[in-house]
Amino acid sequence: MSPDPYGRAIRDRVRGDQTEPLIHRDGPESGEHPIDEFYLTPFTGEDADGEWLESRLEGPLLDIGAGAGRHARYFQERFETVAIEVSEHLVETMRERGVRNARCADMFELRESFDRNRFRSALAHGTQLGLAGSMQGLRRFLGDLAVVTAPEATAVLDCYDPTVDGAETLCGYRSDPTPGLAHRLLHFEYEGEVGETLLFRLFSPSRVREAAVGTGWRVAGVRHESGENQAHYWATLEKP
């Protein structure tokens, strides 16, 4: 098994066994990754962002890169929800936390994992969309997602917009000469274990619209986060 300090640290935190902080690092730049805030704070659907998100999803739902099951635990009480993670530690954690249908699956191998038209909606929250790596990788992912979702399906995906002030402060940020694109390079460390270096592409909403052409999706709306993190946004996709 490949090193998985990210998944192991979150699992240990849930079990009360965490001995050291989870660190994200890019060369000399580093910081403590906020496990409780990002993964364990219950999703309630009660604030404005939660209400907005819930109004765009229905079951069966595919929760992509579900982490510790923050969203899956909420939505499974409303409709069928399938939560996937590439980390075996996180799949184990989700099951321990009561996620009824948690599976180990790669978000970039959806056709191999699910039947055609299986889901009515999809959620990818955590900016893992950037792991598509390129515009072509994003097109391929959207095309695969279209195959495993029904003709009337919706999807909500999130990313960081490199055209908005504040994106450049992200750990591992790298600019790009192409308008609407940037990237991040970082890895995670926990208890002396070092994970693989991750490349996250940052796509502006206009770039997501461009990538969606010909995939079976169109970007129906964009919502930027309020406050200090306005570079973060959600894109709602629908099938034309």
C-alpha cells in the first residue's frame, strides 16, 4: 500500500489516536491541516451555503472524495448516497462513522466502478477536481461522470478560482501564463510518513465551462464563497 499519511491522520483523529498534527507542505512552506474544520464538523444544511447545496442534489447521490463522510452522513438520511474515496483508511473511517455505503474507488475511474445512468446527482467537495491535472483531464472526468449519471442529473463541484485575489496565498500555489489556470504542488506528512506530491490544477469558472463543452454537461451556475475565502467556488453542472 502506498503511504497515506492524509487518510491515516484523519482516521486516527476520529478514533482519538492522533499523536501529531497532519502537515501540508510545499518545500519550506508548511501548515497544520485543519482536520476538525474540514472533515468532522457536521454538515447540517442550515446555513445559506448548506441550503444552496441541498437544493441542487437528489438521490441516488454519488459523493466523490467523501473524506470522513461529512456530507454522506447527512444526505444518506434523505436519499440513497454512495460515498467513494481512494484512501482505504478513509473508507474504513466513513464506515465507522455510520456511512452505510462507503466504497474504495478512484474518481478518475468511474466507468469501471459504476453502471451507466446510476446516479441522479454527484457532489465533489474538497477541490479534488483539481487532481484532473489538465484541461484534457478535466474533460475526461466530466465525460466519465456523464456516463454514470442519469440524463436529468446535476453535479456540484468545487475548485479555487485563480483569477480571484487570495488564490495566490494557497500553500503550493504556482501561477500559469494561461488565463484562468494555475496549479498547486503539495504533499502531506504525519508521524514521519510522507505522502506523494499532489498536483492540483486551479480552473476558473470560465475554464470549467470550456472543458464541459462536448462532455454532456453545461455549467448552470457558479457560487463564490463569501468572506475571506472568495477564491473558493462551487459550480453547478446540468445536462443540456
